[in-house]
Amino acid sequence: MRWSCLLLVALLLGGGWCSTARAQAATSAYSVVVPVPDTSDAQRNDAFASALAQVLARVAGGQDLRDKPGYADALQGASSLVQKYQYQRANDGIRLQVDFAPAAVQRVVAQLGFASVGARPPVLLLVQGTDGALFDQAALEHLAAAAGAKGVTVAYPQAGTAPDLERLASADPQALAQVDQHYHTGLVLLGRLHPGGADWTLVAGGQIQRWSDRAATEDQLLAAAGAGLAARVNTQLNVVGASVSEGKLWVDGLRSAMDYARLLAALRGDPAVRQVDTLGAQGDGVLLQVQAAMPLAGLAANLAANGHVLLQGTPHAGADVTLRWLR
């Protein structure tokens, strides 16, 4: 790997790749669908406030903003942040899709005095019923609603392209790489329901968490799973420092100049990153000096969860944190 070639490609290609990926991620982060009993002005304004609460939590990385001065006023003025809205018919009533203006939401988060770490990618839901078949979007409504209330968005498997569940449950790097390619996320929830309970596995940036729940009904099981999912994702990734942190990051597994360009684009496009400088390269790895609005270990966990297929690597001399690039 020639260092001069890597640097040239990074300058030429890095910015464009990042802006496209970030724009795609931002679109869903600022859009919410909420149920409404009717289409009256009062119910619509209530729905706007409920939707804005979810979006604020997403943009703040799942952190709790409710005790911040000005939060209640922001929800009361939610209609002024709406970019567009549309009613939808559903089997159980009416729903309202609300799209907020990203820049306006980001200003509100800043006015609340909170550091924005950017919206996270969705969690891919791969949940099997008691018969072993994967649940579709309609069947997972209670899980998605409970997770969404805590600022965690979800995605669903594409028809006919279900990933390898067994390999994902063990955080197999290649299986995670395929999820990233199709769903642009490093967050996966696998579940299997059985009579009276369910077993869950959360894979977040290659890190595995497992737990089990019991409940009287399937809807209760799924709602509990959504709440548990949000709590675990927020605990692992909700790491924001009081000041800018600085440290050295080693990333290996870079097989080409394009990999290097994409790595720099991913770092420089992350809202938590303030500055990235290249210190050197050796073999298939690169040593970077990084300034960020969170501790470097927290930044590494967030980068892995964001679908860049960066996993924790083995310690490297002179680096505070190590990651491995898988594509």
C-alpha cells in the first residue's frame, strides 16, 4: 500500500462518499410516524410534539433531554419545525408521518445546551416467531414503537434476503459486512419467541449482548424487547464527554486506497469528530490523531455501530484504541 497514493485518493474521493452516506442516514432520522385518533388540529399538534420528542432523542444519540431548560417550549413549538406531514390509513386507525427540517432540529438541540452526536443508524430486526419464521414489519410494531420512544430507529429484512442468523448471532465479521452492505448499519437484534418468553441477542459494532424476557402476551414481549433494546443501545453508545477528547486511533485491514479514503470520510463525516490527522502508516494499517466530542473508546463503539464495518482490533503500540476495517 503506497502512502502517497492513499493520500491522493482520500483528497479526491473522501468528501463525496461521506456526504452521500450521511444524507441518506439523515433522511430517516428526522421522519416519524405516530398514531392519531383523528385529523383535528389539536390531535395533529399533539402528534407533532410526540414526534419531535423522538427526533430530538435520536439526534442527541438517545440521550435524555427532558430535564433541559427549554425542552417543553421546544415541544410546544414543534409545528414550526415541521417540513411536511401526511396522514396514512392503517388497519387500526390513522397515522401521521411527520418530517422535520434537519437544520432546525439541530439548532434546537444546540439551544438546549446539549452536544449532538448525530442520529444513529437503525437496528436491523431479525425476530423469529414460535414457528421459526421471521416476523414482518406489521408484527414488530410494538417493538419498534417502544424503541422509537427512546430515540432508537429500526429496519426490517428485505424480502427474500434474510441474513444468516446463526453467523450474525456470533458477530461473524463477514455476516456483519453483508448487513452493512444491504442495510447500512452495524446494529442487529436477533430474537426467538417461545411460549411465554423470548431470547434476544443484540450485536452492536461486533459486541454481543444477550438476555431473555417473559410476558403474558406476545405484544408485551415485543414491547419489553423494544425498551430493553433501546436501553442497551443507549448505554453502550451514549458516551458524550464534557470537553473535547484527543487520542491516537490505529485502524488496520485497509486493503486499498479506496478503503483509506472511505475511512477518512467516515471519520470526518461523523458529527462527534472535530479533527483527524494522519500520523503514519504501516502494512495495512494507519495511525490517526483524532479529536472528538466523546472519549475515543466511545467514538470507536459508535463508528462500529454506524455500519462502517469497523470492529474492535488487537492492541497496537502507540495507539489508545484499535479498530479493524472489514472491507
